Amino acid sequence: MTNTRLQQTSLGESLQTTDVEFKQKHPFSFGNFTLGYALDSLSTINVSAGVNGGYTNQNMQPRNSFSGGPYGNGFSYVYNSNQRNRFMGANASADYQRWLNADHTSSLTLSYLFDYNPARNRTWTIYNNVSGVTGLTLTDLFSDSRTWGTSHTGQADLTLDLGKGQTLETGTKFISRRNKSDSRLYDIVDGNDVLNDALAEHRGRLCTV
């Protein structure tokens, strides 16, 4: 893939060309489990669990070329960009239902659901052959970003048969969510990752409904 950009500046017309080659992998898997059991003629319980996850690996090797205007006779450089993403989702739930009469027209249902969703994104940017570059600051970088999300949901539902075709339905629900993130940027110096504290970011959020 090739992108070309023409720009008019006070120093004249400049041209930027980018040629990109990339490879990508994106496998994904998931699984689920469900079980139901009748405790007696009036009570049942159901449980389920599921998990899914995967990753994305993407490797790019763009070549950037600059010429004209502030870039004079021009120059070009190549850099390697490697991005690795990991993600997962897990959930579990349980439901209990109790019939309040023999006709199974009135019932109480209690439900609970748990979700957990962690993810991580890492990116390496390594520049090659930059000795002839002018007017640009090119630094080898490594970024590492993590996110976590959890939620708890509890619910109670009551259905009452009032007779004569009338039914009363009522319920309540509680939801608690928590999200966290941690993003770090490193300068790569002599093959070592040096944390850039000025660009580190830590966030957390708790929400209850």
C-alpha cells in the first residue's frame, strides 16, 4: 500500500510518500457451559459460565520518503512497527426460581451475573537508517497499555397471580461496574526500556446503579 502527500509550504512544495507492508494474525476462541437442575417440583436452579479470548499480532515495515521544500534533496527511512493485542472475556451466572403455587402462575426469581474483561495492547516502534534524516525527531518507543473491567449484576423478580386475569409483576436490580487502565510509554535506549513518567497514565472508575 502506498500513500502520497503533497504539501505547499513557505519553503516550497514538499512531497511525502509512504510504502507499507504488513502481516496480521487474529485467532479467536470461546466456550460455554450451562447446567439446569430441578431441586423439587417448585424450585429450579440454572448456572452457566463462558469464556472467550484471542489476540492480534500485526507487523508493519513502512518506508517514508520526503523531498522538496524544507526537506531539500530529500531522505527516506524505514521503521518496524509490531503491535500485539491480547483480550479475554469471562462470565458466570446463576438463577434460582421458586414457584409460589401449584399452578406455577406465581414465582420468585433471583439472578446474579459476573463479567470480567481484561485486555493488553503492546506496540514497539523501531527506526532504521535515520542518519540522513533532517527536521524530524525519531525515537524508538515501546508502549504498554492494560485495561480491566468487572461488573456484578443482581436481580430479584416477583410475579403474583391475583386471579381474574390480573397479574402483579415487580422487581429490583443492582449493578456495580469497575474499570481500570494503566498506560505506559517507554523510550528504547541501547535496547533497554526506559519509562517516560511524564506520559504514564493510570485511571480507575467505580460505578454503582
